[in-house]
Amino acid sequence: MPRPGKNKVMAIDCPRIAFSALRGNSGKTLITVGLTAQLRKQGKVISPFKKGPDYIDAAWLGLAAARPCYNLDTFLMGKEGVLSSFFIHTDQTDCALIEGNRGLFDGSDVPGRCSTAQLAKLLRIPIVLIVDCSMATRTIAALVLGCQHFDPEIDLKGVILNRIGGSRHESVIRTAIHESCGIPVLGAIPKIKGVTFPERHMGLVPPSEHPGALKAVDESAKIVEQYIDVEGIWEVAVNAQSLSLLQPVSGLEKRELPFNESKRPRIGFIRDSAFWFYYPDNLQALEDLGAEMVQCSALLQDELPPLDALYIGGGFPETHAEALAKNVSFRRSLRRAVEDGLPVYAECGGFMYLGEKLIIEDKTFPMVGVFPLTFAQGKRPQAHGYSILEVEHLNPYFEAGKILFGHEFHYSKILDSNEDTVAFALKVNRGYGIDGRREGLCYKNVLATYSHLHVSGTEVWALGLFDQAVQYRKRSDKKRETSSLHGKQFPVALNF
């Protein structure tokens, strides 16, 4: 979110450290959540980050740190967006802790662009490698040595051994790494019975749905305290290289309003256990522009509050389908608002909620009904990865020709759609979207997609939603004015 013309030298001296692995499911989240909680117990203020577009791991890290966890992703945000976000969110904190995703060198292509390794080099962050040692001994040292030589520019400072089978198993691996790699083993965690963080179809169960979330964080902190060299890890973090660069100051500038400042546009966002996939930067950008952000719930509230625009993020409507269906009054109030021209932007789970029906196994649940679509939850991902979208047709938020960089991950698919009753706004240049070719359905002032966007790489998203909110407020004020003068109602005009 750079502002042109406001460059200055940024110095990032905050202690920082990144944790990566050879592959996914190696124990990164257990260790990073536990370490974050343990350092917080020591009185340190930790700024947690999740490399990549993931919301769930970020939620666990945020819970452990008792502060928001921010995503760092050069595909979604660009290098400037990553640097700016990292600079802002490490200000006045004791340490930045980054959890990588997948394997250390796994990125969006063969050269490994957008990988944890590339991010660490960009931010000059030392890396600790977490290795699943199941059914291997000396080979673990060969794998670590391979990472060191594969890209000598990475600053690999230590190794944590996970799923160790016993003292002899640990001793052989420790010695092999010491002799072959020349870096310390900073911890060795045994195979632990029981699952601290249970998993399901899209990864970990989120803390909002975990009945013992705080207990799970506390258990992970105890594991870290018992088996990991916390002082050694802290030493790695405080010895990270200083990073200075000429970089634009981040943040969207506040917009001038065409009406009284006290009448800031009210932009709602549905956040509850069904819908909570929001990048904190996205919500902050709307507030920076001048919006009053209004949190609401599709599960707990009877109706939508008075708003000038609505943002519905992703989440798990499939695990809350019955509760969402039962809240008839809220669904009806949202449908009425849409028909009245309320600007609505919906992503993934929010898109599903705006459909007519949601089928889970053999049960059908009514949703809002903005789009005449039936969604069905599958057992395998229908799309998973980065997406590149091109704006082709008229819509409330983006000009034609704009390129949008997003991420999609969903198990649902559309079973039926009437081509005559839906309008697509976006073309898929990479990814799957709705049908492999098209994305972004429009109806009145609604745009709904499967792809998630990050404002640091797509400023126009925040500007478009804010401007639509302002226009809706102006139309609503005029409508009320006219109504009070003439004693009758007039329909709200749509003019995106």
C-alpha cells in the first residue's frame, strides 16, 4: 500500500526469526505457536507473521501473541507491500516471528519465487529449519546440508528435530548435523501422543471452533519450554542483520468526503465463527480511507445493521450451514439490502452464503439467495493456489483491464447455474475461479468471487469498496431527504 512521493529510509532492526521445514505437516505451527506463547510469558511483545495466504495458522499465531498476525506474501502483496507491512507491524515490538509455509524452497514456480527462502532473503531473516525425523537418522544431516548448499544466500542458523523416537535416535542425528552442517540443533521434540491442533478438510481446526483453543496454546508453550532451546533461538533472532532501504511509507491516505465528516461511510464486515477470513491489512485500509468499520454476525444477529457497504470474507459456511439457514431474519435483511442497492463484496465462503442453496452430504440448506446458485461441498479441493484475474466486464469495484492477484482454496463447487441470470466480471488467467475460465459474479452492486485479494497488492479493491460506500450514503441521504419532503419512498438508483 505505498504512497507515492513519501519515500524515506526505513531501518528494520527488530529482532526477527523465521521457521521453515522440508515440507508441510512437519510441526511448524505447533512450534511457532508454542514459542510465541512462551516468549509472551516472558513479557516480550511478539509480532507474528504467516508466510503465504493462510488464515488458519495466522489465527493460531494471533491467539498466542494476543495481537493480530499479518500475512507476508510477495505474490499477493508484491515486494514493496511485504517490506512496508513488515516495517509497520514490527514497530515497537520485541521480536518478529515468521512461520513459513510448505517446504523452504517451495514457491509459485520452478525458480521458487514467493517461497519462504525468498521472503527470508528479502527481509534478511535468519531461518531455523524444522525437520520431521520419523524413520531417518544420518540422512537428516544430508537433507539439512542440501538446503545449505541449494541456496547459499539463505541464513540458515539452526535446526529443530521433530518426532524423535528416543535418546539414541536424537544423539545420532545431533552428531551428524554437528559434524556435517556446522549449525546447532536448537531443540528435539519427541513423538507426542494426542493432537494439540486437530485437523480437518482445509487444515487445522481454527481457534474460533476449537473448544480448548487457549489450552492448546498453553500446551504448545509447555512443549517448547521443555524441549526447545528458547535462549538459543532468541540469540539467533537478536543477531539478525539490520535492514535499511529507501521505501515508500505504507498506508492509504484518507479520502475527502462529499458530506459532513461526522457521517463517515459505515462499512460492515461479517465476522463470526462462520466468516472470519480477513487479512487485517484489508480492514485497516478501509478504516484508513475514512470508513467506520462495523462488525456484525450472520449467526447471532437478527438482521443486518444500517450500513453503506458490506464485506463478507471467507470462512466455513459448510460447518455452520444449519445455523446460517436457521437465521432466516438475517438472511432476509441482507437480501433486502442487496435489492436496495447496498454495495457488497464477498469472497469464497461469503460467495457461497450469497447463493440460493448449500448442500452438505445429503442435506440442503437455504442461504441468502442473491445468486440463483446451488453450492455443494466436495471431499476434495476444487481449486487451491494462486490466481491471476483480468477484469473484463462492468462491475462496481474494478475498471476493465485491471489485473488482480489472488488466492483460492475451496472444496465447494456450483452444481447448477442459469447463464441467463448471472453476469461474470472477471477472466481467469491463472487458477480455476468458478468454472476454469471465469470469476466474479455480479448482481446490482454485489461482486462475489472465490479468490481472496490482499490490499497491499490490490489497492483498487479498497478504493472501489470505499467509493461505492460513499455513493450509497449520498443516494440514501438524498432518498431520505426526498422522502421527508414528499412523504413517499423512491427506489435507490444504481450507478456503478
